[in-house]
Amino acid sequence: MISGATGALAVVMVALVSSHGIEYLFATVVLMGVIQIIAAFLKLGKFIRLVPYPVMLGFVNGLAIVIFLAQMSQFQITDQSGNRQWMEGQILLIMILLVIITMIIIWLMPKITTLVPAPLAGITFVTILVILLDINVPSVGDLASIKGGLPAFHMPSVPLNVDTLLIILPYAIILAAIGLIESLLTLNLVGDLTGKTGGASQECLAQGIANTITGFFGGMGGCAMIGQSMINVKSGGRTRISGISASLFLLLFIVIGYSFIEQIPLAALVGVMFMVVIGTFAWQSILVIRRIPMSDVVVMLIVTITTVVYDLAIAVIFGVILSALVYAWNNAVRIKGNVVIDDNGNTIYYIEGPLFFGSVQGFSEIFNLENDTDIVIVDFINSRVVDQSALQAIEDLAIKYEKRNKQLQLRHLSKDCHSLLRKAGQLIIDADDDPSYGLAVDYGVKSGVLGKNH
């Protein structure tokens, strides 16, 4: 992966700098790095696996659209009044032609040789063509000079007190979260393309150390950059050496080779990014829309739109929450009970589907309390008790049958249920084929809080 300053972080930083000044940004970057280091030791990176596939598809599609839209500004020029306006006539035609030439070279180069990265070949050819033919098109130097020098150690000039911490802490948490989310998603994306598995905790630690050091050298911090990482992978980069090489060459370009870089036509860079857009967009997501659940389609589209309108990290967080709600709803409506009368005249309810906070209402509606026989057996062989709400629903059911002087028996509950159920626990019938699983309940429940009023 290629890491550096990203737009997702810059959006948050603008608000901080405009409110408190640049020095508070440096202090925030240091704290951001420390938070990411803590996240590494707590192994929080593993939670990226909770991002569903539809969210990933929406994420990469939204990213591709964002990259595409970002290139549109390169088709604008500044007039004599300092206003930006769209290119017209011959200059627009030449710009489009150079973009197409760059894209064709990038497409053809891998078919000829892999010794030279295709984007480098495209940029080099178009740059030489523009210089030799003296074509008047915008170049990197027209945007701004990239000339720079080596950074010096700089201690952030902020008061070292609680007030400063209260200012920078919220920004540092947001930046750390955005940086890790974007980096870990990039890690998964690159891993899918290369067939390798990256270390989430290792990435958190490396990024945290880098940001902490960066803050002491007047830097704005950063994280993995998806666009540049995609270029790297598509160009054949497969090891960490590619990331180190990118950093070293960037340093050389800024300190020494800036005069050459500033001559590169913007059309060549736009052509490269258009190829990144084509390679990034999950085209198969369009083909499978009719074959996947409508809920997944909705999640994918919402994440895509949110990525374009707001931010990558916000889109992913929103997508995960939405997917979780969809999952909870789908499981909530799955709960059902098949009722049979055995040879002894007893009512048996065979419960199917998970019993958790979302399905407890449906669970309670299964039973016909007034018309059931004197002995009622509830069999959980095809169900699973998940959380405290489920335990409480079983307790409530036991109380309802007790008030009607009917005997309730519970079968095929796990050992956790045995220990956590108070009122209904004595109604459990032990069997050799009882399931074994843990419940998602807190310490208070295990301490006997549940059912204490029964």
C-alpha cells in the first residue's frame, strides 16, 4: 500500500485549523498517532472484518466515482479575471486526445512488456510528446510549485494543559478512526487483488508510529491512499519495497527533481486516474444486482452515494450500521414455532430461528397460552438463545404459564442458559444432545441480575 496525506483526513483538519490554528493540528496529529498505536495493541483492527461485502462494493464504487469527479477540475482553466471556466475549442480537444493516448498506452503496455510500469510509460510518452511538439496544455507546474526541502524537528507550540487536550482529543479520535478505516479497507482491497492477507494490527501500529513522528516535523499526518495503492498494484507492486520506493522517489522529486515533474501535462495524470477508475469500479456489482437480495442492493447504493456526497469513512460506518440493522430485521422475522401434540396429549412448540432482542416479540406471539394443554414443552433444538433479551423472554413465558397453573418444560438449551435463567431454570430438562454455545450477555446478568424480581 501507498500511504500519505488524504482528502478524508484533510476535511476534518480544515475545521481544526480554521478554529484554533496550525499548531493545534500538529499536536492533534501526534495524539492521533498515539491513539492508533493503542488501537494496534488492543487489536482493534480485527473489527474491519465486520464490514459486509455489499459495503465494500459500495465503497469501491463510490471511491471510483470520487476519483473520476476529481479529474473534472483539470478540464478547467483560469481566465484573466482569476475565475475558473471550462476549456473550449482546440485546447479541450487536445486535452482529451492526450488523455486517450495515455489510457491506450497504459492498456497496451502490459501486453508488450511488464518491465516498465504502464502508468510510467504513459506519462513519459505524453510528456515527451508535449515537449517535442511544444503543445500548449496545462502542466503540473501551472497548478503550484512542488519545490520543497527536508522538514525540521518542530515541537507543537500549544499550551500543555487539560484545555488543549479537550480541544485536540475529539479531532484526534476522529482522524485516527478515519485513517484506520480507510487504511484497513485498502488493506482488504489490495489483499483481494494480490491474493495475500495483510496484518491489520501491524498496519495500525505502523500508521500510529508514522503519524506520531510526522506531528513533530510539521506534517499533517495521513493513512493509506486507495487511488495510489491501486496504481501501485496495477503497476506490479507486490511487496513493501514498492511503498518505500514511492516515498523515496516522492522525496527526490520534491527536493531535486521538481523542475522535471512540473513539466508533466495534467492530461497524462488524468489519463492514469481514469484507468484507475476503470480498474477500481466493481463492474460485476452491476451484473449481480438482479441476483442478490434487494437489501444488499440498497446498502451498496447508499454507501456509494454517501461516499460521493460526504466521506469514505462515514459511508463505511453508515453502511455497517445499516447492514447490521438489515441483518437483525431479517433474523427477527425468521423466528417461528411449529406446534404438535404428542402421544401423551402434551403441547410441543419446536422453535426455529434465533431468539434475540429483535425477535422476542415474535417469540411471545407464537404461544397460545389459554388453549394450550396442561403440560407445554418448548424445544429449542432448531433455535439459539443469543442475548439477555432472549433470556428475559423465556423468563416471562415461564411466569405466564405459571399464572395459568400450567407446567412448562424447556428442552435443548445450552449450559449458559441453565446457569443464567433463574425462574425458568428449574424447568429445563437436561439431555445429552443439549447445544453448547455462549450468550452475548454482560457480567450483571451472570451475577444474577436477570430474574431477581421473580
